[in-house]
Amino acid sequence: TPTDNDDDGELPQLAITSTLEATFNEFSDRALTDNTWNDDDCERLIDEACLINKKYIKIHSMWLSKCNEYCKQNKAKTSTIKLSVIIGYPHGQQCTQAKISEIKYCLKQNISKIILFISV
């Protein structure tokens, strides 16, 4: 229980924020690297982002329509979340035409941000 000397409970609040941030980071990493990523994970990533007021979440384009759909269905809580798509991750070794096609798809979906990996 807090006492008069405990800074009004600030330390426990920071510990909770740290845990939420760690959970978001775990889901964010899995969104880009885990082949078992699924619809429930997509929704959970967005929910976690909402809890800690993230501006952007990064996803692969294959999850763009699912994330857009979830955000539209939950506008009240997801109104501040913007989707960012990573193309060419991790090494940028798709052909140029494939990347252009993926970029066009994302633009049609009204994506907020595209992160493009290019092999040099």
C-alpha cells in the first residue's frame, strides 16, 4: 500500500507500463518473424498498441486487410492507430516487380506508411 512517501504510486505504474511495452514488443517482433502468426495475434497486437498509445504498428502486407477490418470494427479504440507495412523484410531480396506490386496493393488499402527493404 502506498504511504505519503511513495510518490503517489508512480513506481508501480511504471512497472505496469514496462510490462505492457514488453508484451507489445513481443507481438510486434512475432508479426514480422513468426510463421504461426494468425488472425488472433493480429487483433491482439492492435489491442496492445491501443493500451500503450502506439502511433504505428508494423505488419507484413498479407495482414493488412485483416488489420484494417479489425480497426474499422473497433473504431472507438483504434482511431489513433496507423498501420505501417514492411515490404522486403528481412533482406529485400524480392524482385523489383514484386515489390512494386506489393506497394500498389498497400496504397489501394490506404496504408499510412510503407517501410521498404532493398538489397544492395
